[in-house]
Amino acid sequence: MAAKDSARTTQDVTIDGHRLSLTNLGKVLYPETGTTKADVLDYYTKVAPYLIAAAHDRPATRKRWVNGVGTAADPGMMFFQKNLDDATPGWVPRGTQKHKDHSNSYPLVNDLATLTWLGQIATLEIHVPQWRFDADGNPARPDRLVLDLDPGDDVGLAECAEVARLARAILADMGLDPVPVTSGSKGIHLYAALDGTQDSGQVSDVAHELARALESDHPDLVVSRMRKDLRAGKVFVDWSQNNANKTTVAPYSLRGKSRPWVAAPRTWRDLASPSLAQLDHKEVLQRLARRGDPLAALDDGGQDDGGGKTAGDGPANGDGPTAGGGKTAYGGRHGLPPAGNDPLAVYRAKRDPAKTPEPVPRGPGDGAGGGNTFVIQEHHARRLHWDFRLEHDGVLASWALPKGVPTDPGKNHLAVQTEDHPLDYGSFEGTIPAGEYGGGEVSIWDSGSYKLEKWRDGREIIATLTGQPGGGLDGPRRYALINTSGHGPKSQWLIHLMKDQGSRNAAAPTPSGTARTPMLATLGTGADLDGGSEWSLEFKWDGIRALATVSGGSATLTSRNGNDLTDVYPELAAELAEALPADSAVLDGEIVALDTSGRPDFGVLQTRMKLSRPAEVRRAAQRTPVHYLAFDILDIGGTPTTGHEFAKRRALLEELMGRLPAIKAAAAKGTRLLDDATSVQLSPIIPGTLKSAMASSRKLGLEGLMAKRTDSPYREGRRSPSWIKLKHDRTQEVVVGGWRDGKGARAGTVGSLLVGVPDADGRLTYAGRVGSGFSERELTELGHTVRGLARKTTPLAGVPKADAVDAHWVTPKLVGEVAYTEWTGSGRLRHPVWRGWRLDKDASDVARED
């Protein structure tokens, strides 16, 4: 859209299947900078993922400058629009807001096509309220609070930043973490996420009280009253935009000012800079490319689709400023969150990171909540004991066992609950200095993963633990923890070895009879790669995980959930047995299928995953060849390597596979990434910086990177922060719990799947509907599959009535994968798109990955 040679430049485009005619692309909309309509459309195209995330499902009020913003001497005419007119394309998503005597129909900026249409009609400013429409098309409760800091005469952005910092301190006391946005005009907006339990009136009351408190404490700087004659020399804290009928310019929207300024999300470091200024569209795009989206830190408040009761109807907990000024207490009738809940506060208070080698995070746990790792550590402190730790709600729930782990179902042992520990403690071994809390030698007795049967907070836990080969547990063990007295740290429990051990968590055995399960990674960002450790970077492959076991001239392939894949991919087994020189070895790697450009494509792999008949498999192997990309080694020549550092294991793997062709770390345009000469290849280490490696991954069309600590051992069956997934896009494994009939062109087939993800207690919780991403063939197959699993009741907790009313329920056995934009605060996937089945995963393997 760079054409500027004529005010009549026209271009026809198709976006998401919608055809638009973009006219007058050379028209100058910002005379001072020469910015054209083409430039505006180009900006909105590039910023779309971020603007749409901020404005999605919110009724959009538009400000249009069809002839441009003009100049100071001759300003352009602005058209203000709420209702949609007859010229609006029928495909534009919309929502209706009812008022006492009328209704307004608004566009919803939910996709690039709609945003492009708005740019075509010269919409420079997009304004939205602090609430969204719910699944039934009704206004939901607000999911964010906003304060508009507007400078009066003789003050500017620096004073607004000062007030923003003062407001941030109060919001933090309320358990809210605001994000600043330079408005693109004169001031600053502050956004804080809410949980959707308050109505707009309640949120406005809180915002009003906050503004009055700021004025009371800083009368020379702040004014909270609407009167314009009071604003000179002060910053007006406008709290009124939390009213359900009020709107605020959407983050990342352009402004109709003399220059193409933007309502730009910023960091608190930005606000501390003496050179703080408003940003134009070019600067915003440069910062997004360099630093990412500051608004991503603003968690979606979210709410149930059907609304919900207002929290906090009891007496007030302090309705205004505290005596003596300073901090302000809010809560009670407003139902806003209390001060931040930090499960690791006690842990940090007992440790000095300058004196102990234990991991001491600066903030709360990561809150992942979906992991299922455990560790048992032998601790030679003042008294020998064993520390029993289960991952739960983003931390390690911990107990001290003075007499160790019970080995006899007839003898229970005492378990004393201790403070929660960070997830990084799961890999900690070392000496805590004498004189420090817990001083003494710590070693890992066993570690791995657990399958949860029951978790009643403070009462009872039942889980089956599967540790390492040769570990202290000596195979899967089922335990119960039962509280006998007290609550929290120092409470006393009994740990009981269950008589019924069963085989509910046993992985599929290798030919040698030893159960092996792959090590698992945690989802993270570049910030998780701490400077104190060295990390190795590899490409993240879009396939299915498989352990390859070579023994006695033959090979087997086993999926993550213990299924034998050898007959599904026989050509890989044959080539592994022939290509590897060792008599026996166990490799960890990924099975991938390639698209026409030689890049792994999960959709292509789907065509082979379900096949079982030998004739079908043979034909598919010719039509859709697969590759095995090895990246780790668990055993060589009968000697375990899992205890070695990753760097040493990598050297052993490279030596073993040295005569096989390696994958190119970077491929030129038009060349294939994978070598077709062999189906078994070594996954490469990516040289250079994290930034350059991520850029290479994106350029090659791959999922992202795997970062692995070079000094980390291989923890079988365990999700570890020593391996970190760095993704370009978000994906989530889901369990299918139901489906709805298709309509229109999909009549007679599946319209959408109702999916769930297990919560921290193992309960399958509703995560939303998935209705896009299916091929016609998949829809046909899907109908047969789900009808064969029919059941009468829902297996999903928390399904809204609107989604359940015409749903068909199924036994929750099927696992799939979706791409999505974000999680809402109510635990729903926003904009999920189907990627394919995960036949290598059991429903019990699924965990939330955010």
C-alpha cells in the first residue's frame, strides 16, 4: 500500500475472504507529515494483532476525517459515528447496545478485514468502552479500569507521568497492576485488568474515590472534579470513562491530530525517562518490533459468558482515604481484589540469595498451574529428612518427611507441611551453607511426574508418582497425603502408600523392560533465560515427540503417552536400526512430515497419524514421507546418559550420528530445510544470539525455539524450567467434551467442538468452542468419531447455558491442538483455530500452557 503517485490510486484486496476496494490511496490525511491513506492502511495492517486484541468484542465509536485532519489554520472536518449505516459491508461483525429509548448498532474490530474497512473510510480514531459483548451479544461487566490523566494549562506529560506513578502505588495496594498508555494527544491513560465481578457503576465509584484520594494527598498537582476552571496548573484525573456509556480511544489507535500520533502502550521505564513524549505510528511499529507489546502484561480480566453475581456486597472495608493521607484502602462493597497474593513470600523471607545457592525468585511463582511434576529430595540438615514436593498452582507444595517415604502400606509416615517452594527448586542439588535456613546437603532422591486423582486443599491428596529409572521410588507408586491437624506451614499430615498400586501411570516399556518417558519443557519467553546460565538453542519442530529405542539390530518408536508407533512409521524404525552404529541406544526426537517447501507441517502429519493397516501405511509412506529429528540421548550401549549435563549428552549424540547429514541451521530462500537423503537426522544447534535465532526460526516458518540449559540433566517424565519453549504463536492441547450441530453450509456435520483443559485439581474445565480450521474431510470424519463416543451428561465443568443448550456430549478421550490469541480471565480460549489431533497424548497429559 505504498503507492502515493495519485490521489486516485486504487487497489483491490481480499482479506480473510472479503473483497475490499481501497480508493484514494495517495490522499494526504496528515498534511504536516505527508502521511497518506496508504500509510494509514499500512500502519493498521501491521498493528492489527495488537489493536484487535485491545478492542475485540467492544462496540467501536469512530471518528473519521475523510478529507484529512487539515492544518492548525484550516482544520479538517471530522465525522463522528456510532450507528452503522447502510453502506456497511454485511460481513462486518457487529453488536447492539440497547438504551432506554433507542438501540445503537456498532462494528466490532475483531479482524483485519474490519480494521482495513475502517481505514478505507478514513477512520483515524477508534474509541471503545471498558466492557465487551458476551457470547450472547449482551454487554458484559467491565474487564478493565481506566484513568485518563489530562494535563491542564502550564503542565504537560512529565506531570502526568508523576501522577501515573502515584496512582500506580494505590492500584498496587488494591492488587491491580496498571499499564500506562501515552494517549497520542496530551496525557496518559492507565489501564488495570479486572475480573468481571463488578458492574460499571461500582468500578466508577472506585475510580472516583481513587481520584479524590490523589487530589486529597496532592492538592497542588491533582484535581478530580470536572470543572475546567480548576484544572490550570494541575492534572485532571478523569475517572468517568469507566461509565458503561463512555469510551476511551483504543490502544494503538491513531489520533486525528496534526501528526499521526498513536495511543501507545508504554512501559514504566518509559514514564521515568526525562525525554518522554507522544509517539507517532512509525515509532510505535519500531518499538513493537524491538520490545513487544507492553499491553500484553495486562491480563484479560474476563468473566463468565452469562455474567455473574457482584462480589463484595458486605460492609465497606474502607471507603476513602485513610487518616493522615498517604496510602488509601479500598475494597468491601466494591469487591476489588485484595493486595497481591504471593505464595513465595515466606520462602523468600527465609533465604538470602547472596548466601545460599538455592533459587530465590524476585517475585511470585509463575502461576502456570498446569504442571504435574514432583521431586523428593534427601536433605542432610540438622536432622536427616526427605522433602516431598508436588507442583501445584505454579509452585511446589512441600512437606518434610522425618522418616522418609513409606515403603510399606501398613506403616504411615509423618509429613509436616512447609512453605511453598519455586518450581526451579525441583532441579536443585547442592550445599546450603551452615547457619542458613535448612543448612546442609540436598540431593535428588527421585523426580518425575504424577497423575492426580484428588486434591482437596488442606485436607487430602491422592496421586500416582512415576520417577526416574533407578530412582528411589523404584517404579510408579500411589500415595495419599491426609491432613491430621493444622493448616498451612507446620500443619501435620500422614503420608500413606496405597495398597492398590495398579499400573495407572506406567509408561510403555522399551525392549529392555525399562519404562522411559521424555523430559518436558515449560513455556516461556526470552526473559526466562537468566544470565547466570548458558543456554543452547534449537529449532522447535512441529510434529509429535517419540523415543527411539535401538537394540539388537531393530528399533522401536514410542510416543510420549507410551503408545507403540513402530507400525505407524515402519520406515523410520528400519532406518534407525540401519543408520545408528551402536548396538543399543535410546534417542529423544520428533517425528515430522514436510510440506512442499521442505518445512515441517503438523497438518500434513495428520494424514499418517491415524493409519494402522499395513497396506495403508505403505501407501502413505510413499505419498507422505516422514523424518525423525533426534535432539537428545538417554542411553548408549546400555549405559544411561540422563545424569550427564546436556552439553555432554549432545556431544555423545553428535558422535553417534556423525555420519548422518545434519539439518541446515539456515536455508536460503527456495531451498529445502530438511535433507531428503535420509529420514533420520540430527536437529541442529542454532548459532548466534537469541534474537537472531528467533528471527531465523520465523523466517523459516517454524514454531519457534527450544532453549536448553547446557548444565542440566535429563529428567524423564518431568516438566522442567531447564528446557524452555519459545513460541512465535500460541497453541494449546485440548480435550474434546462435546460438539454442536453445523448450520448453513455445515448442516449435517459438526459445527463446533466444545473443549476443555484440566484445572489444577484435575477437573476438566470448559475452555470454549472451536469452529474453524477444519477441512471438509476432517468435518466428515469428525462426525463419525464424536457420535461413537456419545454420552448423556457433560464431562466439562463450567459450560455456559448458551453453549450447552443444544450440545451433544462425548466421553472425554480425544485430544487435539488449537492455535489461539489469548486466555480470558474466565479461562476461555480467545479465537481458537483447530490445528489437528494429538494421538500421541492422553487426556490426562493435557495441561494449560500459558
